[in-house]
Amino acid sequence: MAGLHRITTGVLTGLGVSVVGLSALSFHWQSVWAANYNHLQASRTLEQKLQESAALLEQHHLSAVRRPGQLVPTSSQQLLHLVPPPVTASSRGLPLLATLPRQPIPAGY
């Protein structure tokens, strides 16, 4: 009887440890999923804002086309070809966008 008692105690202890381990893994996976979901929501929001901006730009350009007095017709004979500026040591640095400070985009935007 004592042997059976030790076996059941060991099985129950192992079962308890495995339940605690699976619970810890479950909580970890839930937190990872929540973080990924927040990133997904932020991406969706930014995509929506990008689409709205593109639509506004498209409307602006379409309104300019509807007002032909503001547009000047041109041909290839009227094009000017400019010589590129000389490359200096100071202009060989980083491109203009690389000089701007980078800030992380907070979640929810």
C-alpha cells in the first residue's frame, strides 16, 4: 500500500508540475500574441492613414487636371536639361533622409 501511495504521489506531483509549466507557457504565448496583435493594429491604422493620404493626393491632382488653365502644355523641345551640380566632399555624406532623427512609432497610431 505504501508503494502505491508513493507512486500516486509522484504521478500527482508530476501532473501538478506539468500543469504549472503549461500554464506558464500559455501565459507567455498569450502575451506574445497580444503584442503581435497590437503591432498588427498599429500597422492597419498606418495603412489606413496612408490610403487616405494617397486618396487626398489623387483628388488634388485630379482637380488640377479639371482646371486646364493651371496646366501648361509642353513638348520635348521645351524641356531643359540641366547639368548636375558638382560632387563635393560635404555632399558625399549621408543622404538627406538619413540625417533626420528617427523616432519610434508608438503603438496605436
